[in-house]
Amino acid sequence: MMTPEQIKHAVEALIGADKVRLDDEALDIYGRDWTKIHTPRPRAIAFPRSTEEVQQIVRFAREHKIALVPSGGRTGLSAGAVAANDELVLVMDYMNKVVDFNPVDRSVTVQAGMITEQLQHFAEQQGLYYPVDFASAGSSQIGGNIATNAGGIKVIKYGMTRDWVLGLKVVTGTGEILDLNRGLIKNNTGYDLRHLFIGAEGTLGIITEATLRLTRPPQNLTVMVLGAPSMPDVMQVLQAFQKRLDLTAFEFFSDNALAKVTQHHQLQRPFETATPYYALVEFEAMTEEIMEIAMEVFESCMEAGWVEDGVISQSETQAQTLWNLREFISETISHHTPYKNDLSVVVSKVPEFLAQVDGFVAEHYPGFEVVWFGHIGDGNLHLNILKPDNLSKEAFFEKCHHVSDKVFQITQDFGGSVSAEHGVGLIKKDFLHFTRSQVEIEMMKGIKKTFDPDQIMNPGKMLDL
Amino acid sequence: MMTPEQIKHAVEALIGADKVRLDDEALDIYGRDWTKIHTPRPRAIAFPRSTEEVQQIVRFAREHKIALVPSGGRTGLSAGAVAANDELVLVMDYMNKVVDFNPVDRSVTVQAGMITEQLQHFAEQQGLYYPVDFASAGSSQIGGNIATNAGGIKVIKYGMTRDWVLGLKVVTGTGEILDLNRGLIKNNTGYDLRHLFIGAEGTLGIITEATLRLTRPPQNLTVMVLGAPSMPDVMQVLQAFQKRLDLTAFEFFSDNALAKVTQHHQLQRPFETATPYYALVEFEAMTEEIMEIAMEVFESCMEAGWVEDGVISQSETQAQTLWNLREFISETISHHTPYKNDLSVVVSKVPEFLAQVDGFVAEHYPGFEVVWFGHIGDGNLHLNILKPDNLSKEAFFEKCHHVSDKVFQITQDFGGSVSAEHGVGLIKKDFLHFTRSQVEIEMMKGIKKTFDPDQIMNPGKMLDL
């Protein structure tokens, strides 16, 4: 096995001096993502500046059978970018430039290391909009977003990251550069390899550049928060709004989530009435007429008893204040050492699914508090179980492991996904079979072997060969 | 090699009597698509009724190394569903039921043989909308649409067929059933095999069922036809409208296309002024305000000299009359024995691309008339060269073969696609390398071997192993 020094020497001979680090700080920072379960232990950290340099490193790694881990913004929640087994980490931080922009095509080509928020700002400066948005947008990188097909809070209107990728440049595990789809909107010439790399978590190759679609910025985004007596009522509200308006978001959270957020951040409740569940509805109020339609739907929901109280934003600031009630949840409950799961079912099955999981936890773990929130317009629920004060962290997570098994079983029974938007990585690998059949997994392995015959691309993530 | 009678006997033993035909009529009808180049010569025609029956046939075919061709509406334009080499054809006509519909999910699950127009009508009856639409919607089937990732006239707003597929049931070349994604909106659990089957033209497996997303029907669709002095002007018009409105279509056609349509169908020109190019703009005029914005943009285009004259529909009937000018082109020029190509480049490169192709044809084939039309908002151009009266069909197509080589070369130079929406099949197979690199094609072969190790699934289409 090559020593770290040998690797540094060899790689720097290929791509230039001062592009590989072996110091403890680098090994620690670049060997991990937002998960805290695995101890980082990479062999070396490389900092390529171009697709060609990435190619050089991959070819070198293939020759010497060195495992590679691509590292973007390191905000992943499934340990997809953790290097805990002597890997060589490829850090994309210095590949963060805009390569090309075309206002007619409304497309932008960026290097994989560009930070999501920078892309959003770039689009804004051009009078355009990149709509994929989520809590970690200030750190996450486009390459990582694509490798994990990032979702977020605007999926109901704008879809996942997948829906915005017009082209990809990748270096495969065979060390070859693929220039996939080159920004075309229509291109029916064989298997769309672009879509294979989206969500592949770096197991087939490394994304070095992406061409992304931009769109018209939304106008006068308006937010309602509505209090509902039950989950089936929340679903009725969703349907009622979708019949009349194009929603840009439809989120939900439980009353205990709201209580924790308002207390922790000293925020006001949106209105006096407390209800078990809340829906956050967002839409573009482009004209007075649309605003009137929204008010009509709101009133009809009140009359039907699906909504007990509600509030509508009168300004951008108020809209943001209402969003905070939803967006601060994750940070707020992080102080309660939560056990988290990112699940999805088809939208219509959400209430029954939620009830079954709630019922199971209440019956078997009566001391556990469950906090629900999520992107319910997409069927995506974030399940959070808070650690009781009288339980040690170890004992809590041990118990949660048993919860997982049952929750994933329920998810499977509902035809759902054990990872709606966070990916598989190391954390969900053992549970992949709850969502994907054995035959599917075998086919995935066949694909992996085609693109990465020597198993050097993020090995051990997503699946084992 | 098994005789047709032996196949009929064996297959009917598996799936029941009267489900295989060997008569000349059946062999002729079900052995072809809309292309007329290859002589159909299938060995037998099977009519399965369920996914399980398809699976039985595939397993039988695999055991006996019999090539299979899936046959949908047979409206393909690249000979992807032609059976000219003793294949067993699987006709999906009897698998045309709605399996499931859910108004909350706004999704419908149908068997692969459902006709596109029937799905559109079904959606309409539910107060919803299936937006993928094109000339052959009255005959084409959903399975075929998905296998070729059908595009059409609404792509600028609604995307390709790919964007509406929430789930797929397929039988792979290994004879196994995959139930891919099961209608989920968010599901990040490994490679998205669903997207691999979309556009695979039946070379990996046979699609037997699909879950499709439906959406809100468009309201008050309004059409403008605008006359522009040049292609760069058409592009300015596109940009001007896209800055202010969400367009549902942006089509174009040349003046000779319009002249032929108005003459052949005895239609009126949209307005007096003749200009070299016309743009057809469609949008949802949901409110008065949107109509006003559209008129403002129209006036600014006139002032800038990008538009010389124009007309706007005042009713649904008028909108349809204006659409006819564009939609009747294909049928009109079919009387001139056209040589057709379905090309795409990124939108911004359309004028330069079109000028180069025009220039080449004018210089080398001065007697040839070129008719352009297409979905220019997506960069998709339909190039049609009309047969001069003094040239035999054979001599014409012989010359066109040379045109193709140069046109594909120009397409490659522009980073475009030699098949924007019609697929590869038999007709574009030899030209695939103009759009896909050798490495990409090798990777595609690797994928093909994984799903179809015995090469029984539509062999010879798209690529040769």
C-alpha cells in the first residue's frame, strides 16, 4: 500500500506542487460530512483545479487501486462523503468558477465546487433564478447537490436538482471524461447517462462541471400558515389549493415543533389558536386576482372545518417570518439530540403512514417525543424523535436502532422510500433493500462495474459489490 | 431455430390460446412502424394481457434465444419498433387499462398499451391534464412514448415524457420484473433505473405499466403568430416573451412552409405581411393583466423591428386555427416526398446552425427546397428537404444521404443532437457517434449487457454489441 507521502509525491508530480495535504487538520476537515458517526481517516487530501487534473488523479488511483472520495460542501447527512478507510479525498473547493453563461438559453455552466448560494446569487444578478434551495445552501456545492439529487423546500413547484441539470462533465472510474448532454433540452440518442450520475453519490465517477437551467424569478411570493385539526385535514387543504393555484411550497409541522421553535427563538405564534398541525402554503401572488383566489380557498377551507385559523403575509419580511417557523425547526430540535429519518410515501398515504409510525412509537417507546415536519406536498416527512432527558445518548440511539427497523418496515409496507432526499451513503446502505428490490440492487451493481471496474469510486457507499 | 408454429405452440401453452398470430396480415401490420424503409419480417406476433404474461414470454425467449420487439402504437420515426429479422413481436394493444388513479397524488397508473389521447381524455375527465402532446397522440401508446422519451409541442413549459413518469413497471431482458420508483416524488436511494428505461427504446426491457403525473389544466390558452424578418429576430422575440411570461409553446416555421400549408389546406394567411419566418407563441392568459403584458411585449417587439406584423387569438377556435398553420405542415409537405431530419442545438445557436445548413444545401444542392419548422423554444428543428419534381425518389434519397453526412457533421460541430425527439432505432444507429462519444457508447453497451445479457431485447436497435 502506498504511504501518504508517496501519494502526495506522485499526485503532485502529475498536477503540480502544493495540491495535496497530509496534515491532521486537513485529514479531519476533509474526511467528514455533517454526520458524526464515523471517525475520519483518509490517507491524503488532493485539491484539483480542473477536470483534467481530476482525470489525472483518477487514472493514478486506478493504477494503484487507491479508493477515492469526492468531497464537496461536506453537508451530507448520510455519510456519502466520509473517508474513514484510507481513501484519497478529492476536494472540489477550488473548482468553483462560472465557466459559461448564456441569457438566451437561460443556462449556466459551473465547476462542481461552486457553492449553491453563490449560484443562486449569480442567477439573481442576471435577472434569473436557480430554484433548488435548502438549509445548507450556504455551504453545499453544486457537484454534491447533483451527486445526491438534492431536494429541499421548493420541490412541489420546481422539482429536484435532477430537473435542472442540462449537462454534466464527469470523470468515470475508468479515468475517462464524459461530456453528457451538453446543455441540450431535447436529445434522444440512447441511454441518458446524465440521469445515471445524478444521485449516484460519486460511486460511478466524479462530477467536475455542470450546465444548469435557470428560470424566471418568482414574483411576490406570499405565505400562509394555516392551523389544521388533523393530518387528513391538511391533505384536504393541499388539494383545495392545488386545484386553483400553482403552489411554490406546501410544508407542514406539528404543534410541538412550533412550540419548540417559538420558545427557543422567542418568536410569536402565527395566531392564537393552537392546532395539532400547521400547513405553510406559498404561492406567487402575481396579480390581485390570484390573491383573491387564495383568500377564497382559505375561506372555503375554514368553512369545511379543515382549517381553524390562519394568517397571510403582507410583505416579504412577514413571509420570511412565517418561513422561520418552519425553517428553524431543525436547528431548534438539534439541542434535543434527535434521532432523524428522512422518509417519503406517495402524498395521499401521508396521514395513514404518519399515524402508524406515531402509534408504533407511542406503544413501544412511551417516553419518546416525536416531532414531525417536512415537505408534505412531495410526500416527504422528516421524522424526529427527541432524546428523553433521563436516557443516555448511547442508550437512546440503541433503542432508536430498533425503531428504525420497524419504521423502515412500515415505510416498505407503504411502498415508500427510506431516503427521500438525503441519499444512501454509509448510513442507509444496510436499509437499501427496504426500498429497492434485490434485482434492482443487482442491476445497480452491474452498472457500477461498467463505470468503475476497479471499485475506486467512493467504494463502500450506497452498495457493496 | 424454432419455427413460427413451434413458437405459437410454446407461447400459447404459457399464456393461453389465441394469443399468438402467424398470419400474413398480422406479420405485416405489427412488424413495422411509421418508417417505410425496412421490410417487416417477424416470426410471430404475441398479444400479452399482463405484466406476468410479458414475463413468461421474455423468459421463454431468453431460454430459446429468440429476439423480441415490443410494439406500441407503431408511430415511431426511427424504425425502433420494426421487426425485420425473424423476431417475436410483443404487441401491447390489449394492455390498455387504467390500473389506478389518485386525485390527491394527481397520478395515474396505466398499462403500457394505453393510447396517449385516451390518457389525455381520462385526465380531462378528472379535471386534470396530461401535457405531453404531439401529432401522433391519437395512435401512439404510453409505453412507446416512454421508451422513446417523446417530446412534442409543449416541451418549453412541460418538458419531455421523462418529466411525467413517476413510476415504471418493466420486464428486463433477464426476465425479471422491476417496479421502479412506485409513484414517489422524492426517492434518493441509489441509481434511478427509471430514467435509464426512459428513452431506452426497448433495448433493456419491456415497459408494461407506468405511473404518470398529471397537472392542473391550462387556462385560456392564447396564441400569437408573429412575422419576423430574420432568425436572430425570432430569437429576440423568444427572449422578450420569456422575460415577462411563462410560455406554453414557442414554435417557428418558414414562409415557404406557411405558403404550402395555406395553399394545400385553403387556409388564410394569419396577416397580409409576408416575412421570412414566423413565430407561434402560446401562453395562459389567466388574467387581464397577463394579456396586457403580452400586448406590451408584442408592441415592444414591433418597435424594435423584430416583428413586422402579428395576430392574437380572441377565442379557442381562433387559437386552434393559428395552431393549424403550424401543425398541418408535416402532412402538407408529405406530398413532396420530403427527406426529414430531427435535429437540436442549444437555443442560442439556432440561427447560426440554421444558416450553415441552409448555406450548405444552397451551395451543393441548388435545386433542393428546404422547409424549416420546429419547436424552437427547445432548440429543436425539423429540417425537411423536398424532392424536386425532375428527380426520381431513388436519386433524391441517394443525394440526401450525402446531405445527412454533412448536416450531422455540422450538428456535431455545434454540439447538437442528431435525434432530438425521434430516437435512434435502426435509422440513426450509424450516426449515433455524431452525438455520443465512443466512451459513452461503450458504457451504454455495458449497461445493455447488465439488463439484457442474452441480447434478446430489441437487438440491433440503437447500438450493436
